[in-house]
Amino acid sequence: MSDFNVYTEIKQEFRYLFPGRKVSLIIFHLYQRVQMGEIDSTFTEDDIMKSVQYVDPAEKNNKHQSWNELIRNLQKYFLWRDVEKGTYRLRPYAENYCKGPAELLEEAFKPTEIERHFKFMLNAFQPDFFQEWYEDTFLLYTSKLDSQIAALDWQVGKAVAEFREIVASDREYDIERLRNMLDTLTGLREKTGQMNYAFASSHDITRKLREYQNSGCENIYYKEANQVIVYFNDLRKNLRIINGKIDMLKPKLNEFIRDINRQDFYKKYKLFLNYLLTESRHVKSEVALPPAIPPKIIKADEVMRFTIVKEQWEEGKTLPGKNKFRYIAISHDEIDEAYQKDQQLHQTREKIRYYRKELQQMLDSTGTVDYSAWFHNLLIKEKGNINILSRLTSLVMTFYNRDKMYKVETSEEKISNHQYPSISIWKTIIYRKK
């Protein structure tokens, strides 16, 4: 039996598997009508013709040679035809052809869902039952993870395309539209940050897989374990690529907005100057400004001073040639003090990260957490270190208020404890929506 050659087979069937734009749109329109219940799963030639006319209104309702050729071509991979009844149905390939792009465009990015996927895979992993875990858990969740990454990449790609469209356009720029786009990019950057956090468990799974490969037991599935490790590495690479797209685009967009603002200033300045020259009048040997401009009396002894700003000047920059390198001696005590501060900052971040994971685990297990009571338990544990608790609270409130799966309810009741009576927090409950 000869090996199946994917390239050769697709090359021969390409025009049937991947029809042109117009035919593809006809297929998508038929698929949408079936999904929405506008037509039954079994439909007629008239139903197909309506989709043809919707895609191309210029198409006349006559079954000429091109029509017959279209129907014949679609029957190969996209349509079943009942010859006796003269009816049609979508083939499985047609449904998959439409379903994939539809899910990609519809898919909402949910970092908390990704985090749950990884945690489930981590908790379900047992070395003695690796094959079952690989087939029933890992392979099941790869499509879900891929769709989430693809959804985020699609959103970023859409923003990039919109930016290029704006730059290439000759029409007047819409500053508000650009600012909205900047907000969109900022939001996408926050999503990638949430994605990085959600990917934390993938490192734990990789570590367990490495231990599994080095265990020396018989029946080790080295190849499958490597496939999982490589898959997670590829996911993280794709996320870094998405981060790079945003990081590369955002400064360009900022500079573009600044440049447009400068152009807008010059444009308004020229319009104002032109208005002065055309609307001012010569009255009794004096120049009378337009009525819309309020008069200003300049006394003879007043000296008018004008501030001239160079075009290349930007706020925050120093004049060229003024900066000189100066060596500053730093003592060992200062170096040690800076190191200790850096260590304390690192410990604070690690504690916040640990408490954040603990809170999520409580929500996953019970669905509801009295955050104000938990806050005071941590306050006692941290011996009144309000710095850690305030930063943790800011992070938690921002995250769960934005997450559509959770609800944060706060009342005007202040909660405190006897050990730290001067520190109080509003009564706050975080719970998972039903």
C-alpha cells in the first residue's frame, strides 16, 4: 500500500476543496441559514439560488451552464444530492469548512477558562495512567486552548489591520478613533498578562512530565510526553509573538497620534491666521479685528514677549550637548541596602502571587468567598503589613470586577478586628455567577 501524499492529493483537488471567494460565501450563507432555522437541513435548488443572489445580487434566476457547473462542483465535497426528490443537504466537510472560521470569529477570550483547563490537566495527571491522561484529557483540551490563543491573536491582528488602514488613508484622521484603538491595545496587553498567569500551571505539568520520563519505569511513553512538552512550549512562543505584536504597535500608534496632534495644531493655526487676514477690516487708519475676536488694548510701554517652541522639541528631553557623564561613588552599605530592598520587593510580589492563587482555589472549591474576613485573617498573618494587603486588594478587585464569570458585592458595613482596629475594609463578597 502506497503512502498517502497530502500535497499531491490536495493539489489535484484544490479547486474543489477550497473554492473561490464567491462560492465560499454562498456555502457560508447556506450554512448560516440552516443554523438559524431559516431553511431546513434538507433544502432545494431554489434555496441555493437565493443564497447565490444574496452573495451576488446581479445573478439572474436562470439555470445556465455556470449554474449547473457550480452545483456539480459543490456536490463533490460540500453538498449531498437526493436525485429522486431533487433536494440537497450539507456534507460534513461543508459544516467543518464553515464551523471553524465561525467559532474563531465568535470565540471570546477567557483567561480564567484557560487557567481552569491547565489546573484540571495538572490535577488529573497520574504517571501510572499516562496513556489515559494523554488521550482523554490532554488531546481533549488542546483544541480549547488553541481556539483561545487564536481568538486573542485574531483580536490583535484586527487591531493591527485597522491601524494600517488608518495610516494608509488620505482622509482626515479621527483622533477619537485612534484613542479608542489605543485603549483596545492596552486592554489586549492586559489580556496577554492574564494569559501568562493562566499558563503558570503548564510549567508544573512540564516538570511532572520530565520527572515521569526520568522515572526509569517500563512502558514510558517518551514520544507522547515530548509531544505535550513541545505543545506547551509552542503555546508560550505564540503568546510571546502576540505580546511582541502589541509592544511593537503601541509605541508607533502613540507617535502617530502625537504627529497628528501637531499637524492638527498647525492646521488650526493656519486657519486662524487666514481668518484674521481675510476678515479683518481697515477702519479709520486702524486695523479692526473680526467681531468674533475680543479686542485687546496694548499700551505703549508694554513689551510683548513670545515663546518660540522648536518643532523637534519634545517635553522631557534635554537640550543636546548638556548631558555629561559623571561618576558617582556608591558605598558598599548603599549597595547592600539596595539589594535588601530588592529582596523585600521580590518577597512581596511572591506573597501577593501566592495569596491570589489561594483566593482562586477557594472560589473554585466553594464558589463564594467573604473577602473582608479573609483580608483580616491575612492582616493578622502578615502582622499588620498593610502594604501587601492593599496591593493584593487592588489586584483582586480589578480582576474579578472585569471577569464576567464572577460578581463582587460591597456593602457600606465596615469590617475590622480587635488586633488592628484602625484598619477596616468594606464588607465584600466575591462569588461565581450561576
